[in-house]
Amino acid sequence: MKKTTVILLIAMLGGCSTTPNYDAKFGDAVRQARMKMTINPDAGNDPDQVAGMDGKSAREAVIRYQGTFKEPPPVTNVINIGGSIGRGR
């Protein structure tokens, strides 16, 4: 019984290994992607207004966007094998 326990313990510890090469680079892909998506990291400190849309158009766009979440989209039958449904022959 002791030999079996020792062998099992050694086998279990063999699975525990450190991976310094992987751990050193863990998260690099996410950090690189985030940096590529950031146009201006200091945008919050810039006192100038954002160029592109006037206030009235931006407000209407936000209201229209928020209105799309008031009710769920209609259910549609995507799989329609064999013709139309609900029509008599």
C-alpha cells in the first residue's frame, strides 16, 4: 500500500510543472489588441470637443439606439424547408 501511494504521489507531482515561457507572455495578445484598438490613450485629458457630429444629431442617434432595446425583435422562421407555412393546398 505504501509503494502504491508513493508511486501515485510521484505521478501526480510529475504533472505539476512550471511554465516560465508561457507565463512570462500570458496576456500579451490581449494587451496588444487593446493597444491597437486605442486610437488616443490620453483622450480623456483632451479638453477639445470631439469632431464629427453635432449635438442634435448625436442626441437623436443615441435615442434611436436606446429605443431598439425597448422590445425584443420579432421571431422569424429561418428554416423554411418545403415551401411556405400556413397556406392550404
